Amino acid sequence: VLGLNLRFFCLFGNLFGGAFGGADGRREGYQRAGQQSSPGRDVDATMDLTFEEALKGGPSQITVPSGKTLRITIPEGVRNGMRIKLKGQGDAGPGGERGDLYITFAVAEHPRFRREGDDLRVTERVSAVSAMLGTEREIETPYGQRVKVKIPAGTQPGAAFRLRGQGVKTKQGRGDLYVEVAVTVPDLPDDARDSLRSWAEANEVG
């Protein structure tokens, strides 16, 4: 009976050890399980861009909080606050697995153009005389193109004229450019002011 119990104990011990690697194997098995349950840490980073850099996009470099420099591709027409994910570029965990890197783009404002989605707005100043008689202006876009916009006679302050396809370019398409008219009042000489007053009185313009 003693021999039978001993054989049973050895057989049971071999089966148990084979499943978990013995006493040492059990410790290794628990360590591996712990490593798998401790993935790497995700990392956040911010990249500053000028307005022109955001429009152009393309290859660039960024230094992450760990001090490592990475080559990345800035999406063409990236917006302020847009976030991209670089898989496996975060910090390494105990098991060697790396987390992800999240980059948020901080795009500076432009002194002339205002962005609304993929559309752009720009203010063009014209005199009251030009607004009354009509005129034509040439606008330079942020991409360096020069486009003409016709301002018809009688244009009111705040009117906006749409230039299709002259806005921000992205892989999804291209926005529009809106030219908003700001009317300025010129300082007229006395003779011109008298003529204008006579015209206004004759036409009952108050």
C-alpha cells in the first residue's frame, strides 16, 4: 500500500509539475503572466506648428518626453488640436511590450487668415467709394497663389465673396476661401464733399 501511494504521489507530482514547470516553472509561469498583464505606458506629446507648416504637412521630427527623436509625417492641412497615434512608440512595460505615443498638434494662428474647418476667411478693406462704384482686388492665398475677386457696385460692409477650392487642402478635399469686405470712409476734400452732398440731397440719400 505504501508503494502504491508513493507511485501515485510521484505520478501526480509529475503531472502537476509538467503543467506548471515544477517549483521553478511555477514561479516562471507566474512571472510571465504578470509581464503580459503589465503592458507599456502610453505617452502624450505636443508638437508646435506654424500656420504654414500645418497647411503643408510632410516629413518632420519630434523629440518625445523620453528624449528620443522620432521621424513622423505631419498630415497635410492638420488642424489645431488634432491628435495622431504612433503604435508601439510609448514607454516599455516590465514585459518589454511598448505602449503607444499620442501626438497633439498645436497650430499657431495666422495674422491675416482665419480658419473655420477647412475653409479660410480673410478681410479685405475697400473705400466707401470703391464699394459704391465696384472694384476688383487680387488676393494672395496662404499657398502663395494670387486670385482675383470682383467686388460689385453697391457692396455692403461685411459682405463675403466665396472663392471655391481656395481654402485648406487635406486628403479629404479642399475648402473654400471667403473674402469679407470691410468698408473704410475716405477723407474727402471740400469740393468733393460738396459734390457728394449735392448728389445725396438730389437723390434723397440720408
